[in-house]
Amino acid sequence: MNQHVARSITDGLRLRDVDVVTAHEDGSSQLDDDALLARATELRRALFTRDDDLLAEAKRQKEGAPFEGVIYAHQLRVSIGACIQDLEIIAKTAEPEDVKNQVVFLPL
């Protein structure tokens, strides 16, 4: 989770036994978007964001630079409940390769 994700999403996922690491918990909340995506890749985790600016980092996809995936939900168009529901589905049914080097837009 990047630093722009509401705590209620993180808490909702944890209540559903989804393993979540926030940028704050990792000590990476002050990193710029490029470094944050690189850190998520180091951890072998997809990065969930509601930050439009982070989508620019998906240029890695066009450049062929590997990353573990970005999952994006617009702050005003996708509810917290929909984020929790869709992220739980991804976490419990998708394989890492399903989101690797991809940008996944919510709602599913």
C-alpha cells in the first residue's frame, strides 16, 4: 500500500486475512513514486495505490523494465468497500505472474 491508501482499506483486508504491508510500516512512505515502486519490486509485492501520479511510473511497462505490478483505484470513483472486495479477490486468487509487469485497474 502506498501512503495515499486509506487505513480502512488496509484494516479491511487484514480482517479478511490478506497479507498487507504499508509504505509507512516499511519505512518507505517518504520515497518518491519511482523509488516506492522499486521498493515494492524488491519485496516482490504488487503496489496498490489511489494516486494518479504513480500511474506515470507504469512507463516501466512500456520500457520493458520489470516490476511486480501496480493495482490502481481512483479515489473518487471506486469506493473503499469495492477496493477491499477486489483486492481480496486478487490476493486470494491471482498468481504473482498475473499482475507482474501489469497495471490492474479497479473495479475489476
